[in-house]
Amino acid sequence: MQFTLQVVVENEQGETHTKDVITLEKHSNSLNNIGLSLSDSKSLLKNLQVIMVKDQAEYFTEAHIACPRCHHDRRVKGHHDIQYRTLFAEHQ
């Protein structure tokens, strides 16, 4: 059997988009293979965390690009990856 787990992201405007989190290939030929293994659950949690952090960071950046005083877009001084550490992993 093949299981594809997806997450549906809905923003404040009500727009939704679906992203694949992980695809697992599970065979039910023994009782030991039923359910998630520890490595499956770690991969699932890691992938879900990456998706959530990226979407939240993109939304925050887009929401705060305008200056609160003059309402003009702020200048971008450069593009670089941001390293963000969570309880589960580091993200870039």
C-alpha cells in the first residue's frame, strides 16, 4: 500500500494550497509493518516542520514588507538564507 500524507495550508484571505508531506510505502505482510515506524514518524515530523516554517516565514515577510509609517515597501538590501532553529531541527 502507498500512503501519501498532505497538508492543506489556508491563509487569512481564505486561499488554500495543498502540499505533499511524505509518501510511505507500507506492506501488510507482517504485523511488524503495521502503522508508522519510528523512522517514518521522524521523517513525517521533519517534513511537516519544514513546510510550516517556510510558509510562516514567507507570510510574515510578505506581511511586513510595507513600512508601518509611510506604507511604502521597504528596500531589499540583499537576499540570503535565514537559519531558523526549532525544537525539532534547523531550517534554512
